[in-house]
Amino acid sequence: MTTDLDAEAYAKAAAAACGLPLDPRHLPGVAFNLKLAARMAALVEGMAITPAEEAAPVFVAGREPPK
């Protein structure tokens, strides 16, 4: 799976928006991790789930999941 994410541009913009310094030497590693995270997110988003598998607004231990 691939994405059209410009990871370096995103990293620079996000760092600037948060007021975080981003050393240019770290940019390749940050971009690599953003691309990896985007690939993982695409896998999760591509999974078909049923209502029983969706996140619940409240967790109650021991309760049976909905069917």
C-alpha cells in the first residue's frame, strides 16, 4: 500500500505549527516514520469491521459484546 503523503513537507509544517524545532539531520528519519505510520493506518482503515467490532464509547469489564 502506498500513500501520496509528502512526509517531509508534512513534518516541516507540523513542526512549525507546533513551534517545535526540527533539525534538518532528523528530517529523513521523521519522514520515514510518518510514511510507515501512514502505511499502517491504511491497513487498519482498509479492514471491514462489523458494529460488534467498533470501539464502544464506554468500556464495562465483563459485559458481553454486542451481536
